[in-house]
Amino acid sequence: INNRSIQDMHMFGDPSRIPIVIVERVMNAPRRTISENSYLRHIELVNSHSFQTELNSDIVNKESTQQSNARVLKIVVFVHGFQASLALIDFWQKNAMLFIYFSSFLDLSTKFTKGHHLDLRLIRNQWLLIDPKVEFLMSEANEDKTSGDFREMGQRLAQEVVSFVKKKMDKASRYGNLGDIRLSFVGHSLGNLIIRTAIAESMMEPFLRYLHTYVSVSGPHLGYLYSSNSLFNSGLWLLKKLKGTQCIHQLTFTDDPDIQNTFLYKLCKQKTLDHFKHIILLSSPQDGYVPYHSARIESCHAASHDNSKKGRLFLEMLNDCLDQIRANPSEHRVFMRCDVNFDVTAYGKNLNSFLGRAAHIEFLESDIFV
């Protein structure tokens, strides 16, 4: 054990509690198919050595074509997840039993209520350590406004991003030659759907060619179809009975009687993932707030055995998303699924662990994971 190891043990505590991360690298999305789970059989895991060799050669080729002094403007946008509106909190506080339940269900009892623009600050800090010259935007456009319609949230985020990017482009142009622009996004929980909705906005179209990296931290990309957390599902059902929770209806496909007319079904039809060069999906089987298959954009046991219309439409949505991730043969795209297993034993047996909230928040608050 060297000095650095001792320092790490002092900083992070018991090394046996380090999160276990299983990384699956896929060069291209698997071939489309409708047979049971068979799309998984066509995934070709990339050998880490050959993958790194190709990546290094790609970097060398890019650097050789950019010998000029033009500045590369790198921007990263961080988008937080759900935050209960003040009206909903006021309602629950007036109803003691509901408040006791929802204080754990929606993080109302924590010191820092999730859904704040600084939720992803640890990831931002690590990104800045890796690349100090990156420009970052901690999105505030939807703070206190994440209970409504995803379309409105996406529009607000798109306006915020366009304004920020234009401002940085003008500044970079004044101080030297502006070369390439790389626009990246990091989203947590529902923030990922806000990001995809924003990308589908017409005002974002001129900036799609700049999209570079997308990091999805436990995002419900396929909604809450086939969610297996019955306690959490009952909370969603109760939320839908209250006013001002349109996003919950959209997440659970109850915003329209016909699934094909729902918001999420239509969102999967739009090319919101098509332009990114790198796509990284972070998920955890311990996270009870977001269905595991939804965060990984893959099928699940219940869906594979569902021959109803809902099952067919779910598979259609899944294939629509994977078709966007599939790169053209002439393009180099990194697609990674990262499966994170946290040590949640320190939390003990409480409602947070039972609901799956502990792992959902560990993505934001675990220093060693970040």
C-alpha cells in the first residue's frame, strides 16, 4: 500500500464499499427484430484493446486535420430532475398522512430537495478537473417547474441553451478564431426527457451538428411501462389525482387514451439521439425510482412476454430509440451502458432503501462514484 492508497482510504472510507460499475461497450446498436429478447443476441461487445486503438487513431486523425490555431468551444449542459412544485408541497403539508408518505417518495424531507440546478455539481466538478477549459451551463430554466408538460419544459431548456451557446460563440469569436463546437448534455432522472424534448425543438436545429456527448444518469427514456416497483407505482397513481402533474401522466402513458397519441410514444419517433457522437447510459438495478430497462433503453421480461397492443408499441418505441443510436457505417460512435451497483447497506432498512430512493440519489451524492 503506497501513500496514495492510504490517502484514498482516508478520503473514501472502507474500500469494500466502492460502487461496482459494469461497462458494456457497443459500437453500433443491435439489429432490429421483433422476436423475444433476440435483439440482445446481436450485440457485439467491443474488445477493450481494439476499441481503445480505434479511438486513439480517431483522435490522432482529428488532431492532424485541426493544426490551425482555431479554438474548440466545448460546452456541457447539466439538467436536473423532478422537483415538487410549491403548490403540491403545500397540499401535502395540509394533509399529514400524505406528507409523511410523500416526504420520502419525493425527497421533501431532505436538506437539499432534488430538482435543483446544482444537483449535478459533483459531476460538473469532475468534468472540469478533466477538462478545465470547458464551458458549463447548470440549467435553471425549469427549476420549480418540473411538474408540468414536458413540451413546455423542453422549450424553456432549448431557449436557455440557444441563448447560452450564442453568447459563448460570440465571446470566442471576439477573442480568436472559433473552430469546432462540441455541445454535450448530462441529465439526471426526468432531466433526460427534458433534454430530448429540447433537442426536438425547431430552435435547436442549427445546433444539432454540434452535439457531441450525451450522459444519461438514470433516465426513464421508455417511461414507466412495466415498472415493477409497486409502492412507487402507487405513489405515481396518487400524484396523477392531483392538479399540475402533467409530466406524471406523460411518464405513465395516461396523457391520452391511445398510446400512439401519447407524448413519450411520439418523442421516441423524433430523432433526439441521432446526432450525438458519444452516448452513455448510467443505470442501477437498485434504483427503484426509474425502471431499470427504461434507463438502459432495452427490453424487459414482462415486455417480452406481452403480446398485447401495449407490448407491440413498447417494442416499437424501443426499436425507434435504438435505430437512432445505431451509427452509420461511415461514422464512429461510442455507445456505452454502465450498470452501477452501490453499497446501500449503510442506509439500513428504511423507507428510502425500500423505495429505491437511496440508489437514485447516490448517482448525485456519492463522491467516489463520480
